[in-house]
Amino acid sequence: MKKLVITFLALMGLVCKAEINILPTPEFAVESEGLFILSKSTAVIHCDQAKDSATWLVKKLNKPTGYKLKLQNKQNTKNISNAIILDYVDSESLGAEGYILAVEQNGVMILANNEAGFFYGCQSLLQLLPAEICDEQKSDTKWEIACLTIKDRPRFPWRSFMLDSGRQYQKPEFIKKYLDQMATLKMNKFHWHLTEGQGWRIEIKKYPKLTSIGSKVAQGKEQQGFYTQEQIKDIVAYAKKLHIDVVPEIDVPGHSEAALIAYPEYSCMGKAPKSVMGFTSVLFCGGNEKTYQFMEDIFTEVCELFPSEYIHIGGDEAPKADWKKCPQCQKKIKEQGLKNEHELQIYFTNRLARFLHQKGRKVICWGDVVTMPGPAMEKNVVVHWWNYRGHKDKALKEAIRRNQEIICNTNYYSYLNFPLTPWNQYRQNRTFDLKTCYEKNPSYLKPEYTDKHENIIGMGTCLWTDWFVQEYMIDRRVFPRIYAMAEQMWHKGKLTSFDDFYKKLKTHYPRLKAAKIDYGPAMIDEMSKGYKWD
Ligand SMILES: [Zn+2]
């Protein structure tokens, strides 16, 4: 093992741009002569810390190869050859999620100093095998890997994919398929948008009407479901094995029509909202103490279900017309010495932030909450910058000024629901291709706001389901453009040219096909005549 590491360190000076097609691109990679051939007699040997990753890897390898690879603890192993070895290395330079992967003719070695590192090393190894490895069916492929050495670690600790299950419901199996793909792309936060005007999708035992009424307020066929607490626990556990935290979003005080149809007493006027489309000014009342109790009850159950350090509380697009008219909201503004309704939303955010701080959590809110100056915010509030189309970098700058942590996730160009060409209400100015996503993402273009700013914890990408993006339409929007996002989140160092990236990406199409992803076109040239987004 030591010999390998030393060899590798000697090679580190040679930054190689070879034909290694792993995506996201590893930090350093060097090719060498020869092939390793995975066979039925290959052993998978692991140290104690790598047990889970090794078990996961064997499961992944056994199905398509039809082998029954043996799993062995390193301590019980004497003769090591023709093996994949996962071993601990005491290297600070790998950081919290990094790994070294060395493939030689007589074996493969994955070195890391923690479980996430082992897991990502396994993910890279799978990408080196033929595409059939992504299929569940047994294949007679020759399982060979060209020899190489990789040292890799992520650019950002926060790498999220958001799915809007509020406007449209998706089945739990679909969510799991996305978790698998996220893991392939080394993304580690599944931001699950669980509530919307068009649907409340999370079972809350104390308030059963949230789902018995709130999950059925919209008309569509796929707008009638919700996730039981048992289903949620199952998804959280599934994600954990893939080193993904599930970060739930309960969007308040706006985008809450579904909840307020179920419990109108928590709105300002005490009346159920008439519309669930778009977003309305029917908000949770920011002046009523009973609203805060209701919120705390809900977030208590949310925290029991989701061990994530981060809880998202939404806060976007909350027009204040009702708050302006509401005697209780106005009373609260006066009592608290606030200037206006915008400041009342900061107060509302701080109340929830303090409550969740007691539970050891950080809270995330969309940038809307800080687009205007106002009172200080709690330290545990993270600002999720999104509205580049409307406010450019206003929220980002304000969050930096306030010294809050920040997630970069601008609607230009990380909202993958914007299709490649116009569809439904997505006009020409709400479309983009892979090249634009790769080259023009504002949060990538401005290094003064990203790598060089310690407040920025990472980047996100989203799939919103507005305008009736149903489950079967999601793959063709997300894939393959999500690869460009993953590359920006993970790859440490300068991005390669778009042409190089695109060439590499195309080698992944057979993998997506094998994994039964109904991916769409990345560029206009790839679009068949009459291609349909629905
Ligand atoms: Zn009110």
C-alpha cells in the first residue's frame, strides 16, 4: 500500500488530461500501462472503516457480472492478489470526502480516511468499468479497467439536487432512482421540496388534515399523494447508505395554500385560499402566536424524521398584501419595533431559526428573505441564492454582508426544469442547453463569490414541477445537463473546455441507458425532429 501511495505522490506533479472519462472529473489522474481484469476469483478486501462501502460495492458488482465476489476483512487476509482493497490512509490532504484510487494489473486499491471517501472511490471505480455495470441484468462483458491512479476530493461540501414533490407527487421508487444517480455524481444533499400551494406531501401526525386535505387540493392525477412517515424513514435510510443527507423543505410562510386550505385558522384572514396556482398573498399569519406553535409542532416531527443538520424553511415569493391588512401582523410589527412586513418575515425566520437551533439544526431560507436590508439574522440561517433572473446577485451580496452561510443555486442556469427548447409556459427566455449550463452559471463565473468566499458552502441544482412536469417528464429535463452541475460542484480546479467535457459526457449515455434513465437531448443538434418534452 505504502509503495503505491509513494509512487502516486511522485506522479502528482504530472497533471494529466488523459482519456479518463470519470464524471465529475477527478482532481488529479494519471494513466499507466496495462489492464486489471475483474474475474469471479477477485476478492474484495476491506479495513473496518470501509466495510459498508465494500459491501455496497460487491452488491453492485455481483448483479451485472453474475459473480459471487468474496468480501474479506483485511485482518483475516494473508495473501493478497487479484483483489480490490479498501484501506485506511492517514492523509489530511484528502479532506472529508477525498480518496485515492489506484488500478494496477494485479489489483485495485482505494484509500481514504473516512467512509464517504471509500464510497466515492467505489463510485469512480464503477465508472471505469464498461457501461453494462450500470445494468441490473447479467452480462457477458469482459470486465477490464485500464491502469491508472487518481487522487480526488470535492470543491464544495454542499452539493445538492432539489426535487419539487409539492406541485407534483413522485413515487418513492422514483425518488430512490434519483438518489442512486446523485450518488453516481457524488452529490451529497437531496433537497426535498415537500410542500407547496398545490400539495402538502409529508405526513404530520399531530395535524392529519395537512395530508387528508392538503395533499389533494390540486387537480392533476399526480397531485394526489403524500409520503407517510414510514416511507420517509425508508427513503432517509436508503439515502444514508449512499452518503446523501435528505434535507426537507417545508416552505413557509408563502407557497402554503395547501396547508391553509386544511387549516385556514392560521392565515391572516382565517379563510381558505381560493387558488392554489402560482403563489398568492394568502400566507401563514406572522402575527398570530398560534401560527408559531403550529410551526413548532410541525418542525418537531420533521426533525424526528430527518437527522440532517440542515432544515429548509422556504421563505420565497411571499407577497405581503395580507400581512399589510392584518391587525395581528401589524400589532406584531409594532411590538417588535419592526419597520415593515419584510422585516416581519425576518422576525418569522429568526423565530424558526431559534427553535431549530435548540434542536441542533441550521435553517436554510431562499434569498428572498434578505433581498432588502433589515434586522440581523440568527447565525444558523443559511441563505439559498436563487433569483438571478429577478434580482441578479442582490441576495448573495446581502448574505455576504450579513455573514450568513450561502448556497449558490441561481435559476440561470441551474434550474433543470427550464427545458432545452420552449415547452408549455417555458418560453424561449426560460430555456438553456448544456453548454450554457456548463459555461454561464453565474455562481461559477464569479470566483470572487465562490471559491474565494468562505461563506459559500456549495452549489445546488433544482427540478421544479410547475406547469405540470409529471414524473415521466423529469428524466429528460434533468439528464444529461445535471452532469454539468455536478462537475461545477465537485471538480476542484479549472473546468476543462466545453468540447472536452461534452465528449466525455457522451461516453456516459450508454450508462444512463443501462440505468434506464430516459435522458433528453443536451444540445439542439442531438434533438430528433418532433422531440417532445411531454
Ligand atoms: Zn397576519
